[in-house]
Amino acid sequence: MMLFVGILMLYVTGASILVRFGTRFSWKEMISFSFLLGIAAQTFFMFIADLIGFGFTHLVLFFASFALVIFSYDLLYSYYQEHRQNIKLPAFSLGTLNYPAALLFLLILVLFYIIAQKNLYWPAAEHDSIASFDKLGMVMALEGKIKISLFQYNLQGSGGIYPPLFHGGIAYMYLFGAESPKIITTLFYASLLLSFYALCKKYVSAINALFFTLLLEMVPEMYSHAALLLGNIPTTANVAAAGITLFYWIDKRENAYLWLSATFIALSLWTRNDTVGFAVAAVAVVAWVLAKEKDWKRIAIYTAVSFSTLILWTLYLQLKIDIPQSSRFVDHFGFDAHKMEVMILYVLSMLSWLQFGTMSPGHLLYGLAFILPIIIILLNFKNIRKDHTAKLVFIFISFVVYFLIFFMLDEKKQAATISELMESSFKRGMFCFIPLLLFYASTSSIANSFSTWVENFRLGK
């Protein structure tokens, strides 16, 4: 019962934050974004408590959230009044049922049920989880602080350098009585799928949106990680929310989505620092768009919000934990041709049917997640400008920075060769690009045209 209350409070807390951005969000956006914002808010409460030396407990977190809900009560009520007519079961009739959409929806539900069951049945067994994330979260829950005793003995593991959103979320689940905190992975995965569908549906038909949501869900490597207690699904959920809200703002220019994008960029950096490429790309794209209007104020605010958590966590690591983030990178930059060649070959392997090293080729790792968007982009080349080039620029800059981060890693400090890093960390980090590319592909002119043809065929027009 207490765990149910804790999870419910995450959604209510997130909803209290979301309505501060505006009340025009659909109920699907409200549900998916609320969890992401709610779990982030709880880890910020933990961080503040840690800074002032006040140990956090489940009661401290509950009442901090409750205060936030009370503060936003009027906006929550306004949202309910505005949207309650939309919160109802759809009319069901065999004669008017959209059978292709119903079949796609059923497949999505079945696949989600299967992976959720697996996730909630098996305890955490992954090396990084046991050696770091689950251990960090468990001890955080016991000691009520972020700088826990494990740091004194260098037992924090590889996750010790990461910002606290993921292992703080694990601590939250333990504080509210979870025997296993793995439900957090399922909740992040559900938010990823629902937020992707909710924003796709603003552009395209239900069949199109559900088809690309199913493609996102069926990515083999990512689907397997939805049953693991690792930080890759949470990171992907936050990056996807940041990217697709930015894409929506580029198209529709609704300010609520611009600030929501900046917030999710900040939350991506509050999950993992190697998502800095998305922050750099987002700021570059926003500056590119708003510089034409000479709107320097919004550019400055967007930049400050986006990088706020990176600065905050960097200062915390250096001043309180005393682990500089630069400890994993090369001391002196020099071009390593062999390293570059290996990395490029691995990337080609991930994006195609080719194989390099011992890693499976891309179609076995990612299914159609990269291949199909690339084909659609090539076929849609004449409509690139119409579909807003800024979206592809965002993805491209993000990838270049992500690639360079790994190029700068010191193999000796990492105690792993670049091949091992590409086959593990880099491979999982590629998840973040999948929803962005699929979203662009699903809303492109060529996909829209095909979707319209399918819909007309279904209706006999």
C-alpha cells in the first residue's frame, strides 16, 4: 500500500509541475511527462536535504511533494475542468472500429505486458546494477543522504560519478517499501512509449502513430533493457521527451513546449552527464531559430535552464564528493587514427547489416530503428526544408558530441579497450537517438502521405 502511495505521489507531483508550463497538454502527455518530472522532483528534494545536512526519509519526501501539490492546486483544478470532457472511455462499435489501429494497440499492450512481467518477476542481476546503482540507491535509502558512506571506501562503483536521478529514484522506491525497485524501469519505459505516441498523434493518424510507437517498443536491444535495472531506459525517456518537445516547438512555436524541452534537457543531464551533446545541440538549434528574431533573452534562459543541472552536479562532485568528472578522459588530446577507425566501423555496423568486432550487426541490435528513418530521410530529401532541417541538425550535433566524448575517453582509466566500450556503453547510449529519428520519420512529409493513403484506403475513399 505504501509503495502505491509513493508511486501515485510521483505522478501528482509531476502533474503539479507540468501545469506550471501550461494547461493545454493532453491527458496522455500529462501522464507520461508527470512521472518523469515527479521522480526528478523527488531527487531534487533529496539533493537539497543533502546540501543542508537534513536526512531525507519517506515522510520528508512525501510532505515536500504535498506542499508542491497544494501550491499548484488551483492550476490542477483548472486543468481538470478544462479536460474532464476528454477523460472518458472511447465509444466502441464493431462497425466503426479502426481495426488496424486496434491491432497495433493490442500488440503494443501485449509486448509491454510481457516485458513488464519479466522486469517485475526477476530481481536485479546486472553487474552495473549490483555493483553500483542498486547498491547506491539502497544505501541512500538507509542513510538518508546522497554522499553516502560508500564513497569513503571507494565502493560506489561506476555509477558514483553519475547525477542522482536514477539511483535516487531507486532509493525512493526502497523508502516507500519496495522489495525490489525494478518497477522504476517499467514506469520509465511506459513514459517513453506514451510520450512518444502522444506527440506523434498531434501530427499524424492513429495508425501512423501506433505503428511507429510499436517500432520503438520492438527495438531488440532496448526492449531487453526494459527488464533491467540500468540507467539507459531512464536516460532515453528524458532525452526523448526533451527532443520531441523541442521538435514540436519548432513546428508550432508554443512556448510551453520550449520551456518543457529545456527542463527535460536539464533532467537528461541530471540522469547522465554524457547526454551533454543533446544540451549543446538543443541550445544551438534554439539559438539558430530565435537569433532570426533577435530574441536573445529566450536564448539565454533556455541555455541557463538546460545546463543548470550539469553545473550543479559538477560543483557537487568537486566540492563535496571530490571526484572530478574529467577523471575518465585523456590528459592530452591527440588524434588517434586507429581509435577513430575502430569507432567509425562500429557505428557503421550499428546502422547497417555489416558486422565489426564481436558485436551483432545493427539490424539485430536495433531492428528497423535506424535503417527505416535513414531510408525515409533519403526518400524525403526534397522535403527536408519543409520538414524543418533544424530537427536533423539537432540529431546530428548530438551524435557528433556523443561520438567525441567516447573518443576522448582514456582506455587505461576506463580499464577497457575502445572496442569493449563501443560494444557496451556506446551501444546502449545509441538508444537516445532512436525515438528522435523515429519521431522525425513518422512526422515527415513522405510518411504523412503514406499514412493518408492508408487511412483513405481503410475508409474506402
